[in-house]
Amino acid sequence: MKLARIDGKIFCTASDPKLKGVKLYIIQPLDDKLQPIGKRIVAADGVGSQEGQIVFWVSAREATLAIPEREIPADAGIVGIVDEIGSDKQ
């Protein structure tokens, strides 16, 4: 899993029927210090996240399973919301 920040929402007038009711967000991948890395991408939301939140996301085959109970045509999927980031280092 990787970290990202949700930067915006995507609205579609036409999409694959398997995406009906699925929220699509623009996410900015982040490194372990929460600094942006790479380009922003579109991800399907499987956990009810909102704009501005830090989330876990997956890509490739795992992304097709981000929405419970069905497979979707997606390259990236949001699978968790980050509540807190800590470190064991003293």
C-alpha cells in the first residue's frame, strides 16, 4: 500500500456500468514524509474517504478489488483512511 492525499473529485457523464455509484478521486501520491511524489492519478474510493484526507491506495490487480463485493475496471483504488502517522524512532 502507498500513501496519497485526495486533491479533488472526478465527475463522469458516461462510464463503465461497473463504476455506477463509485466515487472517483484525484489523488497525489506521497512519500513517507508526506511530500508529493510523481503525478496525480485517478483512484476509485472503496472506503468513503473525502477531499483533503491522507489515504492508503493500491494499484494494478489489487485496485480492481477496492470496492467490496464486485470487481471494477480501475488502475488505482483507495483502501484505507489514515488517522494518524507516528514513528517508533526516539
